[in-house]
Amino acid sequence: MQKIFFSILTFSVFAASCSTDLLDRGPLDKYSEQNVWKDSTLINLYVGNIYAGIRSTYDEGGDWLMACITDEGESARTFHLSQQINSGQYGPSDNVYSPYWTGCYTQARKCNTLLERVPEAPLSDALRTRMTGEAYFLRALAYMQLYDRFGRFPIIDKVLSLEDETTIPRAKDEDCVKFILADLDKAASLLPPSYNSANLGRATSWAAIALKSRFLLNQHRDTEAAAAAWAVIDSKKYILFGDFLTLFNPENDNNTEIIFDKQYASGISGQTHSLDTYENSPFFTGFSSAITCPTQNLVDAFKMKDGLAWDQSPLYNAAKPYDNRDPRFYATVLYDGYQWMNETVDMKKGSKFNRASGSGSSPTGYFLRKFLNPKFDTKVNNNNANFQNCPVIRLAEIYLVYAEAKWNLGEKEEARTYVNKLRTRAKMPEIEAADFTFTSLQNERFVELAFEGQRWFDIKRWNEGPQKIGVKITGVDIQDKPEGRTYTRFDVETRFFQPKMYLFPIPLSEINKYPAGTPLEQNPNWN
Amino acid sequence: MYANTDWYSEILNDHAMQTQHNLSVSGGAEKTRYFASAGYAYEGGLFDLAKFNRYNFRLNLESKVGKNFTFNIQSSGMASKARDMGSFNSDYVIQFAMESPRIYPNQFSNGLYNYIPQARGNMYLMARGDNGTRTTTNNVFIGNVSLQYDVPFIKGLSAKGLLAYDKQNTFGKRWLTPYAAFIRDAAGNYSPANTFPSKPELTETYTQYQTLVAEFSLAYQRSFGDHEISALALFNRTDDQGDNLSAGRTNFSSSALDQLDLGDRTQATNTGNATQRGRIGYVGRLGYNYKARYLMEFNFRYDGSNIFPPGHQYGFFPSLALGWRISDEPFFKRAAPFIPSLKIRGSYGLAGNDAVNPYQFLATYNLVQTTNGYSFGGTTPQYISGLQESVLPNPDFTWEKTRIGNIGIEATFWKNRLTLEADYFTKHTVDILIPPTQVVASTLGITLPPQNAAEVQNRGVEIQLGYSDRRKNISWRVRPNATFLRNKVLKYAQATSVPEWQRLAGRSVGFSAVTGYQADGLYQSEDEIKAGPTPLYPNVKPGDIRYVDLNGDNKITPADMSLISKGPYPNILMGADMGVEWKGIELNLLWQGAANVETHFRGTIAWPFAGDGVPAEQHLDRWTPENRDASFPRLWINNQNNSQNSTYWLRNTSYLRLKNLELAYSLPRSILQPAGISQVRFFVSGLNLLTFSSYKYTDPEASSSVAYPLMRYYNAGINVKF
């Protein structure tokens, strides 16, 4: 008996003494730095994570700011941040696009880490070159999105630690532009022009050049923008996809028109978004969805199929206002009577599709149709698993960049040629030389690239905020009268605009981190 | 014609049941003593589906073995099961009940249930269980075995070894089932809504957590005449490990059985991970007292934690306590015979805290499964998990330390009828573990690690009085207490560009301070707005809140914000326990209150249309040109000027509450003794019966949020002791 007790005693003494290693245990669910950078498989996962950090428009489904602060759309949510912006009720403390600020530097750090580690890592030369190119491409993309929204920014091109100065001031405007262009040039020289099927979806040299043409156009550097756009067109690697209506369907992911997409995949383990879940009518999704609603302003921008505006064309019938439109209209806007997922959608307020008031009720009389998957099955995809790719840049935009740059350079016929290529694909009549104006070029961009995240920056480039942002937003009021269904335009709201709004205010929470001597300067007139 | 649905009463019951049963026995013989107890508790929720059951037991056994050994075993266990609705938690149900538009009917006249978009279905049906259930089963076992050896040749010296093992298993099951709710369109047609889920789905989670403690100690305690000496040396090793596992499937073909095997194999998910922690402690204690009149105790801990980087793992935490029982002094007994007991005591010491996430000193990369991986390969995508840096490593941080000082007296007066206990205490916390989020710019691009960066001081006075007396058959007692607290942030890293009036350091605010504008009533006319300062936003109208221009630049900007409130923590806490007894009949009252406390209220209660909510009754007193002296601004949706943090929304939430009232009757002993029963006591009691507060909108004790309401409980029971 005594022996047993002694053994308990000795055991506890023993257990207590052999404990020096107790405090030196490593984590069970994390890799160490040494593991990662010696293993090409793990490095590949690290690169994958940077791709996953790309901010695409689909990721904003349901909370889609860019679409709801331009004349493209209006949010159905009364407390959406866009309502603040549209009424001028925002400032540095409202964190407009602050996720882009923090997100950009998270991406930049990951790219900088990759650039510092890759030279020493056990990789083949081809892989090393590709990963270096990918790092430059992804860094440029993040900084472009930041520059578009906030203007000049603190340039971080190395991995910072707490010992480093982190309160780095905003660089000069020309230095920011130079930095982004240099990254894109390096990416273009290092990345391959295409990939085998297993690596489809990675950034190519053409993707870098395509982004460069967009960026140069925004900087009013038309000659260079035209040259970059022409390089992409002239490569003949990309062809306009035949059918605009199915261009964004998941079965057409990575089609011939796509230069760079954010990749999503179906299935349990895929990277998914929730655009279909948030933007379909509540009837299909089962909750207060359908949040980003197209405006009548956008609907009116779609010409009749004879090429004339709705109020000039003989094809327009007020009782059937959606007949005989530019075919792209049917791929962009879900309107009253639309055939969608085996239902005829009734957009009259109070229908089972468009609720009378509150959540799930469209403020404009329209729901979004563009990008949505017609085969989206809420029965299977209960868990927000939407997987069609999101376009970042496609050939149609390159045509429009080229056309606008050429117009600005005085080569109007060249501009018209490429606008007409888009119209031909869309099955619209070509614009005659006599009718071709800058306005028709602008309108082409509006309808072709609606909801692709470019509208705000286009308006900024054209300096047409008062004409295109600070405008009256209209919707359609649908009523059943004895003579039949009527469609009447009504005013949703008049938007607020001041020129300072072209740039968003730098988030106050960031400004407050900078010491008094070296401030993070606020954008003009935002203090 | 619209419905007028009282969602609150539609969904929630106005009462819930709870029961509790406990049984305990203790006893023993010369060498062995035991204690055993078992209990059962049941709590019903505010809606029928919510339930909580708990069983627990305890068994302690101590036995002397041989001459010098004492064997002790203590074990206890608890098994509980909680049930809630499948899709949402109870708090959400309450929020829904408060915010749902009343014009939505719950049930149509034809018996079909209405589909409410905010609820993503019908909350009544969910609360009834039609949408499935969430059950959590929790099993806890705590046990320890120790053996003490009293060293025979040195009197008072003993050695003790202890092994303790705690094990906790939690099994969660979330079973979601489809149900029917309907949309009625303007034409009066009903169509089935797409409620969630469309097919049954099941997620099961399993967590196990265990702690193994090994302890070895030497203790010495002995009196030498009037001198009493005690000493302890202890070594402790704590080893924590945990595992998490979860699995789920969707597309079940039937709602009848909730087993994973019956779900769709192609729609299966699983996750798993593990954690471990280690701690080592060396403890020493030295105590001395003389005639129990002069008391002294010195303690120290030397603790090591794997939270901190090598070289910074150990912290030394000494403390010293002194006491003087003045009332035992002969001179005092002569001078103040009406004070039978008076003790002065004081202590000062250090305590450590390591409650931050582990491994923040290592450069580690964690796998991020579902959201941060990526797919390459186009039509035949290959998904790769993402790998990302967890946190910026900080190789140089250590224990957070609190210097705790205390001076107090304990006294009794007038034959112990009046008692007094009063303490003054300070808690000065240094090296507070906090990430430098206010000074390190986001340009760093990674999650910040904790640093030993802040310093806070708390001071306070605690007073407890007691008076009890007896006259003939009646005895009564009154025991009020009060605590006065004050805190001050001494050090907190904020950039030098932050205006002085927005800095925490040097102010009596905690880290939960509210930053906002100072309100100056409501604008009464356009002229007032035009007169300036320029309001925050261009759409400000009469009836909106006017703010004070703190920096005098004649416009309202974020620079005019200041620290307007210390957050929902009271400076004064008070309570009182009182009771009266007459021939076995007792009445006991427990009061509780707080003062010098305010809440900054937001959301549904404050704003008329928060979310897709509905205005509350209080919003009737809104500003209109006819009602200028209103208690709320003009009726508004999405008016940013009014929804800013400001002193306009601060409300005093001081309260006094009758926390517990009990009426009891004990049978006289003369009846019981022959039956071998020592006590039979019947009681009825009520919890939270009365509340006095100027804050009327919600419970003042939990005023900052819309959550599960404070319940008013009524209990009835019987205690029997043998």
C-alpha cells in the first residue's frame, strides 16, 4: 500500500522536474518562416494567397460602393455608405474605401516579402522569374486601385519592421505614377505571355501591358496609352467573345476576350464570392438581397437597336419600353417582364419579386442582371458559393482605351473603327462618321463597361462630375391601369457633387497615426 | 389595411420555467472523511425551443493512511445540454422582435406564415424549431489526487505531491431544416418564399480541452509559544492541450434524421486544428505572527509562460501583507471597551498577466483554407490553400504587471452588533500588453503584435457596514456596501498629431472611452445654421443636432471630437443585504445599484429607423417646428449628422434594483429533532422585481446593447438537512 503512494509521490516529482521543454513548444497549426521559404510548394501557396487578396468588384456584392455612387446604380439599403456619399454626408472619419488603404499595404507587404525571399529560394529559374513578375504585377494592381481612389500615396517597396519608420509621407504625384508604371514594365518583361492549362489564371505579360494602357489613359498620356493598347490588340492573342449575353457566364470563364480575371471556382474548396446571393431578387435567394439596382439613367443610355436614343427612335413603345434595345441591355439590367430562372420577373412594387417597401425592394424599379449566373441554383448554392470569374481587364476595354486615346490624338476614324468593332459584336449598327462624337464614345463605354468598376474614374478623367455624378437619378414607377401596364419615370434623388470628391478623403484613423512633424497630408478641401 | 403585429409577444413567452435540485451528504470516521453532492438544474428560455439542462456531482475523499500519510481525492463532473434555434442565436431573436416592422403580419388569414426578409424567413417558426435546432453538449470532469507526507522527525514539515487533470468536451450540433413561409404579393397571391436552407444541413463540432497539472510542495507550520511560523515552497507545471474538429454536410434527403452519414457525400466539409500551452510556476510563502496580534506574510511567484519569447518568459511577482490586531493590545482594551475587535491591515504586491495569443514572437505562416486560397487552371480548377504571415513577430515583450496596494481596517462595535470593513486600494498596471494600433501606420501591412505599451491606474474605496440585532423573537440585519472607483490612463501610445482633447493619456477614461462631439442642443432655424460654424455635412436642417466647435476654426470637423464618455462602467457601485426573522419566518432583501454611470446609446433605441427598423414610442417626442423643446431630433433616415457619437446620446443609467427578495419559513427544531432531521425550510423568492432608474428604454444594467432581456425570476423551493 505504502509503495503505491510512494510511486504517486515520485511520479509527480518526476513530472514536475522534466518540464524545461514545456515553454519551448512550437505552434501546432502554423509553419515557421524557415519551413516556408525552403519549400517551393509552400511558396506557391504564399503566391496564391496574394492572388486571393485582389479586390474584385464581385467581392463587393451587396456592399458595392463603386456601382452605387455613380449614375450606374442606387443601393436598396437605406444605410449603405453610398447614401452618405450621394448626399455629401461623408468625411475623413467615415472610412470610405479604407479597406483599400489597409488592403493595399497588406498586398504590398506580401509582394515585397516575395521579392526579397525569391532570390534565395530553391526554385527553378523559370519559376523564380515568373514569381518575381507576379509580385510586381500584383503590387502594381494594388497601388493602382489605391491611386485611383486617393491619389498620391506612401510608396512602400520593402518589408518594414517595427524598427523602421512606418509613418511614411505620401510621395509626389509623378513619383507614384512612375512607380506603378515601373512595376508594370518589370512585370511585362518577366511574365510569360501565356500559360499551360494548369496555370491558367495567372498574370501574363499582356495583362501587365493592358493595365498599363488603362493607367496611362487615366493620366492623360494618350500617346503611350494608345501604344500600350495597340500592343495588346496587335498581339492578336485576344478576340472579342461572340456573345455579350453569355460573356460572364461561368462556363465561359477565361474566354478569348479575357486578359485578366480574378479566378473563382466551384465546389466545396473553391474560392467563391457572393454576387449572385446578394444581387438576385429576394424571391430567389430567400433574404433581403438585390441591393445594387441599375438606374433609369443607365437604362436610357442603352440605345434602341436601330442605334437611336429611346426618345428619338420610332422603335420605342412607351407601353413596352424595353423592347428593341441594344442587346447589351438584356445582359445588364433585369427589368419588368424579364425571363429569369424560369420566372417572368414582375418588377411592380409589391410583387413577389420586388417587395412593396423596405429590404428587397428596388429603389429604381430594376435589379442587376450583368455578371449574374443564369444557372445560379439557390437550392445547391445556399452557402454563398458563387464562382463565375470576375473580369479585371478584358479586350473590350482595351478597344475603348485605344479609341479614346486616338480620339484625343485627333485620329477620329481610328477611334470609330474600334468602337464599331464593339457595336458589331453587340449586334448594333455601326456609327457613321458623321454621327461619331466624343459623347458617343463615352456612351459606348458606359453601356459596354457598366458595373465593371470604371465609371467613377472615367468621369474623373473627363472632369464631368457635375454632369455625371451630381445629377438627378431616376427610376421607373410601374402601375397597372385599365388601359394596361404603365411605366413612368420618377426622381429617386438628386446627387451631391463637389470637385474635391474626385479623390476620397484619406481615412482619419490613418492620419491620426502620423506624428505632428511628418503628417499624412489630407486630400484638398477634405479637412 | 395593414397588420399590427406585436412581434415581441408573438415570438417570446412572457415567462419561462426553471428548477434546481441539489443533494449533498458529508461524513466520515476517525481516519476517513467524505463529501458527496449531486445536482440538477433546468432553465427554460423565453421561447419554447430554448432550454438548458445541467447535471453535476462532486465527490471528495480524504483518508489518513498509516501514521504519516494523508491521501486526498477530489473529483467533480458536470454535463450540460443547451438547445437553441438553428439559424440565429437568442440575442438576434430579441433584436428581431424589437426591429421588425409591425405592419408585417406573422400569419396570414389563410393560415400560411409570412416571409420577413430581415429575418430571412419567419422568426416565429424559427423560434418554434421549424428551422432546426442547435444543441451544445458540454461535459466537464475535474479531478485531482494528492498525497501528503508529514515528515516524522521534523514537526510541522510536510511534503505533498498533487496531480490534477481537467477535461472538457464540447459537442455542438447545428441542424438546419427547411420550412415553408410565404410571400403575399399586392394582388393577394401567395407564393412560397425561398427560405433558408432549401435542403436540410448539418454541422457538428467537437472540441476537447485538457489541462494536466503536476505540483510538488514543501510546507512548514509550527508555533513556538506566542510565535507562529509558516513556510511554503511549491513547484507547479501546467500543460494545456486542445483539439478542434468539425464536419458538415448539406443536401440531406430528409429532415427526419440528423446524422452526417445521411447527407450528400459530395457536399461535405471538415476542419480541424490543435493548440497547446505551457506554464511553470515557483511559489514561495513565509508567514509569521506573534500572538495572532502582529501578522506578516511574504509571498512570491516566479512564473514562466510560453506566451512570451525565450529570455522573456519568466516574471517575478512578490507581495507582502502586514496586519495589526490593535484590539488585542491591553491598552486598547482599556481605552475602548466598546470596540471588541479592530484590525489594521495593509498589503502591497505585484501580479502578472499573460492573456494574449501565443506565438506572437515567432515569424509564422498559417494556412487559410476557404477564403484566402486561390484556384488556377480555368475550367478544371486546382484549388490551393493560401499561406500568409500570422502576425509581425515581436521578439521583445513580457508579462503585464499590476502593482496592487491596499490599506484597510476591520472593526466591530458594541458587542459586535455593528461591523465595519473599509479599504483603500490602488491598482497600477504597467507594461499593458496592447498592439500599437494608434501609432503604427497601415503601411506596415501586417497584423500588429502586442507590446508592453500602456499604463493605467485604478484607485478606489470599498466600505462595508453591518448592523444586526435581536429583540425577543425578532432578529434583523442591515449590511450596506459601497465601492467608489476612479481610473486614469497614464500612458497610451497615440501620435503627436492627435489633438490634446482626444488623447487618452492623463484622463480618467478607460480604453473603452467614447470619442465624439459635444452637442449643443438642436438647431432651431436656418438662420442658426447659417450663422455658423459650418456644420459637419451640407444637408443639416433645423431639428438636427448642433455641435460645439472645439478648435474654434468656425467649422465642425473630426478635430472637434473629444473624449465624451468613459464608457458604460460605473464609478460607484452599491448594494445592501437586509433581513428580518421572527419565529422561523424570514424576509430577506438584496439591493444592488450603480451611480455615476452613463451609456452612449445608439441603434434602434436611439435612431428612429436604424437598420430597417421601426421608430420606437419615444421617437414621438421628435423635433418639429411646433415641438421645439423635443427630446429627439427631427425624424430622420440616414442623417449622418445626427448619428455621430455625441453627448446628445449620453444618458445617465444610474439605477437601484431589488435584486432578490426571499420569504422563507423553517419548521421549528422541536418538531424535527425526533425525526433525525436538522432543518426543513420552505422558501419563495423573486429576482429583479423592482428597478428605479431615470433610464427607461432598456435595462439600465445592460444599456449599451439590444440583447437578451434581464429576466425576472420567481422561485419556490424547499431545503431539507439531515
